[in-house]
Amino acid sequence: MRTVDLITRKRNGEELLPEEVTWLVESYTRGDIPDYQMSAFLMAVYFENMSDREVEAMTAAMLASGGKLDLSDVPGPRVDKHSTGGVGDKTSLIAAPLAAAAGVVVPMVAGRALGHTGGTLDKLEAIPGFNTKLTIDQFKEQLRTTGIAIMGQTEEVAPADGKLYSLRDATGTVESTALIAASIMSKKLASSLDGLVLDVKVGAGAFMKRQVEARRLAQLMTAIARRNDLRAQALLTDMNQPLGFAIGNALEVMEVSQTLLNAGPPDLTRLSLELAARMIFLAKLTETLEDAREVAQARLLDGSGFKKLRDVIAAQGGDPMVLDRFDMLPNATGAMEITAPRAGYVSAIDAEEIGLASSMIGAGRDTKEDTIDPAVGVILQVKAGERVDEGGVLCRIYYTKEDRLEEAAERVEDAFRLSSNPPEPRELILEVVS
């Protein structure tokens, strides 16, 4: 086979054979195909999409690029949660500890910042000393003792996805339904799960801008799960404005702490509780979903979810005191206020613009070699539907360098829409696919 021939055929909208997709993934993982050719293939997929058969083949090839995590000797029901990526989306760091505190074993293989969205691993690495590069033995032992462990892809777990993940981020091909599905499901199928809860974001700050696209992605992933005997549910959730108030890695860790102490933003708390409840239900620890919701709420109110996150931080090399003493986290050296040009209601906050602005000042990556600044980001002071006075603070930008600060500030200012009347309230959870 010749790589250029497969690129050309996919560019022309043809369906590749499963063995051709497999060959591409295997050859790129070995280093036989250079980045520039795989970038061209990813762009062709972005524009021409993939058939279900091609996605299945790509998922299987990425899964086969490493070994499966054999967790059969880890007692307890194993359920994970994964988001397709949003702005201010730190629900994994809330829902997973709540579920683990309820008795779910959570083997989480997480990802990094991609495009304008944040990544769970980057948030955790804002905690000084936190180790996301666990060995398989360390991962399994921590699951036995703590009930939850979080790590990134390794050479053992879907290494092809690790390479492609970085390349997609740097080539503008993140938003492909096929590539998102293959990426997520290859990691999850490698983890010996009993259940999987998927949070598929929809709207301005999501990769899927329209609900029909998000539904298609959810159906694709749950179908792959079913064919691999994995119980799965997907929630389609609103991402037209950032989730919570904090955007940026250390800032989001702070908000996670506040939320697990039942003092977090209502939208973030509500969604995290629902995701945790679905994890508990898929683990078959309750008879009904309503019972699972009650358990998740109880684990929030009694502080056991907060304690579980402290245990995870301690087990993975960090100091759990960071959840109480925010000065132990990386802190920005400067702050800039963005104020309302006139009085009115906040009718919209463009989450993508906020995410891009945060990335500009260092919270994300423009290229796969970029280093993230964990201290920087944005904290909203208002959400859609709230009234502000002229000159009232809409948000604050926290920065450590002034490079691109003005450009970022313009983006943030443009992200806020003001109107004379309050907007119609938005549903947070739009749909459930299973």
C-alpha cells in the first residue's frame, strides 16, 4: 500500500477497507508514515468523514497498538466517565471521586487539552508533584487501595491514540466525529470497563456545534460499546457558555475543590452529580437511577467525594492540602478586568472565544510541543441570564505574561453579548443516548 493513494481516495470521499485503515494506523504508530502525511489523511477525514466500518477499524487498530489493561484481579464494578471536551469542563474531577466514594472502581485514562478545550491531565498536573504517568502496576494497585486512578495514554495503552491526539490538536482536525469516536473508544475499550458514561458537549464551546452532530457521535460511541459488551450511556449537554466560572488549569482545580465542598457553581454541581449518578447506576450499585442520584448527593454532602479526591492526589504524588490552600497551586502574576460597556442582561457567553482566549495566554496549546502555563485563565463573574450594570465586571483574565494579552482580552470582551431583556433559560442536559 502507498500512503498517498489512501490519502487521495479518502480526499475523494471513498471508503477505505478495514485492512487499509489498520495499515495506516499501524504504520504511523511505528514511525513509517511521517506527520505531514498523516496530517493530510486526518484533514481528508475531517472533510469527508468516515463510515461506521472505517471508524470501527480505526478504533480496533488504535486499541491493538497497545495491550489491554487486565483489571480482572481488581475487585468491584469498573466504570469510567469521559467528556468530548468543553470550556471550563472539570466534571471528571468531581464526578469520578463522588462515584468512587460510592463504591465504583474508576480506572480513568484521560486526555490533554485539545484545541480550545481543556484536558483532565493538564488540570491535574497543575497540582505540584501530581504524577499522571503511572505504570500499569501502579495504576492497578491504586485502584485496589483508593478505588480510583487517573493516567494518560502509555506505550501499553492505545499508544496510536496518543500520537494522533497530539497531531489532531496541531492540525485543526479535532472536530471530526469519526476521529473523536475512535480516540475515546480505543482508550476506554483498553481499560477492562464494565460501564462507561459519556458527556457529549453541544454548542459554541464544543467540537459538535449542532445537536444532530452530537447525537450522531453519541450513537456511534454507544454502538461501539455495545458491540464490545460494554454498558454505556451518553448525555448530550449544553456548552454554549463555559461550565462553572473558572477556565484554566489551576483555577479549575480550585473550583473542583469548592464544588466537592458543596460550594460550587449550580450548573457544574448539577451536571457532576448527574454524571456520578449514571456511573453508580451503570455499576449496578443501585436498583434505579433515582436511587443512584440520592447516593451521589449523599457522597457530596457528607464530604466523602472531597476526601476521595484528596486520597487520589496523595496517592499520585501531590499534596492534598492544595484543595484547602490555593496558594500552593500555581498563581498568576497579573489580572485584568473585563467590564460591561452598558447595562443589560448577559444573553450569551461564547464559550469557544473564552477557550481560545485562555489558550492564547498559555492555558492551552497551539502546537503539540507547546508547554501549558497552569496558572493562567479566566474567571467569569456573571453567567447568561444575569443582569449587569454599566462598568460592572464581566470576568477577570489571570496572566503571567503580557504576550497576546490584548488580543485575548478583545476575544473575551467580544464573547459577552448583552441585551435589554433576559434570555430564555437553556437546558443543561439536552438528551440521553444509550
